[in-house]
Amino acid sequence: MIPELVADSRLRMGKSLESLQGALATIRTGRATPSLIDQLQVDVYETVMPLNQLASVSAPEPRLLVVQPFDRHAIAAIEKAIQRSELGLNPANDGQRIRVPIPALNEERRREFVRLVKARAEEARVAIRNIRRDDMEGLRRLEQDGSISADEAGRGHTELQRVTDQFVEHVDEIARRKEADLMEV
């Protein structure tokens, strides 16, 4: 019973980690990566869709993204979504594709992005701790119901804390790497 609970916790904490990695991928580091704009929401065809469903995004050069829409009628909506994003990008439309130059980051903008990384990392830590709290409550209920002994509950608590510490460590490492990427000139 406890191994299943810990495995479920691990799975949910892993999803929190994946969510963090996805969020950090959208924070630009001065290098062009398609994941930077892949998930931008585009208002097109009377609905809102992620950019990666409307166009292919490539990075032919270190400071340039090229967006090739699947339908040329969506090019204006895609360009508008890129301009409205908080990324500070200025796309250029040639009628066939959109070129998005990635400007170098200044020191102030780098620090702003580092603060954003720290905030996203803290959100992930809180999510992981909430999972731990919920599962600790589940262990307490099982112990009160008599389904598990106090010793088993203690071992479960210890194991949950160990797993939580591992995932928090992963979050810290991911955040450190992203901060180093951002501060690299």
C-alpha cells in the first residue's frame, strides 16, 4: 500500500518537474530555440490555438527563428501573437514566412528573467510540497483507520520526505542551470 502511494507521489512530482521545464523553456536566453515561441497562443479561425499547431518553427541561425505557417492566411495572426507576447520580440513578415530575430539580452532584462526563473522554481517547489502534504494526510488517515501500523506510517512519511527532497533538489538544479544560461553573455 505504501509503495503504491510513494510511486503515485513520484509520478505527480515528476509532472510538476515537467511543467517547470516547459515553463522555463519559454524564457529566452539570447539564443534562438523553437520552444521559445512554440506554445504561444494564436487567435485564429475564431479560436485560440498554440503556434506549433499552426506553423513549424525552426532556428536556422543562433539568433533567428523562422516560422513557416501551414496556412498563409494565418500569417498575420501569428505575427500579431508574437508581437503581443511578453518576450519582447519583433517579427518580420515576408508574405511566406515570419522571421523572428532574437536580440541580445541586456543586463536588466537578464536579471528580470532570473527573477522569473526563481518564481517559477518556487511554484514548482510549492506544488511538490503540496503533493507531499496530501500524501502525508493520506498516510495519517490509513493509520487512523487501522489499515497500516504506526511503524509503517513512519516509514511511509520518511520515504515521502526522501522523494520530496530529491524532487526539490532537481528543481533547484534546473533553476541553477537556467540562471547560468541567462547570465551567460
